[in-house]
Amino acid sequence: MTENPIGVNLTRHIHQTQQAHPEATGELSTILNQIALAAKIVSRKVNRAGLADVLGYTGTENIQGEEVRRLDVLANDVFISAFDHLGNFCVMASEEVDEAIPIPDEYLCGGYSVAFDPLDGSSNIDANVSVGTIFAVHRKISFGPRGDNSDLMQPGNRLVAAGYVVYGSSTMLVMSTGNGVHGFTLDPEIGEFLESHRDIKIPEKGKIYSCNEGNYGYWTEGVRRYVDHIKESDEASGRPYSTRYIGSMVADMHRTLLYGGIFMYPGDLKKDPTTPHGKLRLLYECAPMAFLCEHAGGAASTGRGRVLDVIPESLHQRVPFFAGSTNDVRELESFVAKYEGA
């Protein structure tokens, strides 16, 4: 048999994965293919943003208190429209919407919930910086015919699938269903996501750190000491680390997955000098990225414990986030434990 001349596309990969699990119903496969379709639509809108009069703000704020951009609304509408009629989801949550999003009564409900950030990093879009979409899929655990908040507010260790799409020099979908992390690059000529990064493995230790050091003065002592440490010269230990920070979580985490090192968004003490408050949202940013990181051989932590073990308390809960190469994340945790106590 000759090799497929176009390689493995996303649909084929999903089908082959499903065949390896005879008990599979095909419901998750349908979901992943629909995510890919929505990503293609958003990719086209992002790539034409400067020509299609969708840059700039709407004049409103979202639940996070952030100004909403036109592309935020567009991307949010695309993903809701892609998900609400499938018959596979029981409930949805979006960064752009205050409450859980029910499946309309005219559509069937299915056995999964989905939480998503439709356009992560959108504050950079007017400067033509890479942005992305993040998604997290759980199985339904509620007993009613329709879903509720309990289906969304599950710890990341119960995720069945997670991933992101980065809209950059090329559009790339990176995902995991618990069997490795795989990347697919959109070929615009044929409109297909083709496998470009099989079984991504993050190095055990890296040489890059990624964070917004403008907030250094608000960080806790352990985090400040760690950053000072990795900036010190020590050739035997591979220091100093280089700093790379884009300001779009998807883009920064994509680089970290491929090259190693550590991505950090520490909690800060601006609101409360005794308790650090995180900025990144647990359900649709931190948990799915932690899921990918661990399945690529890395680690993700709040600084004091595994991100995937955090029990959600609200739809838009925020947590400190450190993810990347296992040795780097563990070293960060050791600094937090040493200077801030258990």
C-alpha cells in the first residue's frame, strides 16, 4: 500500500483513535471535528481582520471586567453556533459570558460539557500578534436531561479532551484525548488540518522563561526569588535563562510545549497583600493547558500543587499558573515552599 500523499489529516487521526477504543460511541469524534470546523472559520476571520472591519472594541466589558473586542464577539458566536445544535453537549461555558450557556430547548443534549476561551490574547489582535482558542471537554455528570454547572465545574483530572488553536503565521490545532499530544497545521489550499507534530514531548528542562515581569513587584517572595535565580549566570546549570513573552497565553504555551522551559502567570498581591490572586481562568485556560502539558510529559502547578487537582468553585475562578518542563516547574515549587512555607 502506498503512503497517503497528503499525510494524516485530523479527521483520519480522530477516526484511527476511535477505532483503537471499541467501546467508543463516536460522540467525542464528532465534537473534535466540529471544533476543527469552527477553528477554520475563526482562522479566516482573524486573517482578514484588518480588511473586514472587525478590529477595535465594542464599547462593552465582559464578566472579567475586560473591554470586549469585535473579534471576541465574532469568535464567541462561531463556537456557540458550532456547539449548540450537535446533540453532543449538555451545557457550555465561555470566557465572554457571565453564566453557563444552556443548550437551546429545540436541540438534543448529549453526554459532554465544554468550556472555552474563544479568542485568547485578543488584546494583541490589532498589533497582528498571534492569538488563539482554548477548549476543555468533560463528560456529563449531572442526572437531569439537560446539563448544569456541575458538568462544567469539574477538576481538570476528569477532562476527556482539551486543546488549543493558535492563529499565527499558520493556523495550528494542538489537542489531546489522553493519548499523547498531537499538532495539526491548517493547509489553506485544501482546507484541511494535516498532522505536523506527532506526539509532542516537552523537554524535561528548558532554557526559557516566559512571564510579564512588569508585575514583579506584586509577586510573592518565592516567585521573585525563583526568577532572580534563573536569571543568574551558571553555565553548568544552563543559566541564565532567556526570556520570551508574547502576552498571548496560547502563543506562549505553544512555544513552551515545543521548546521547554517555564510559562508563569503568578498570583499577585495587588488586591490583598496577604493572599496572591491569579489572573488566568481555571476552567477554560489553566486546566486545559495543564492537561496538555502533563500529557506531553511536562507539569503544571499553582505553585503549591497540581493544577489538575484544583476543585473549581466558580465558572470564572482564577488561579496562579506555572507550566512547562517538569524540572523547571518543580524547582519553582521548591522556591515557593522554601520562602513561603507549605
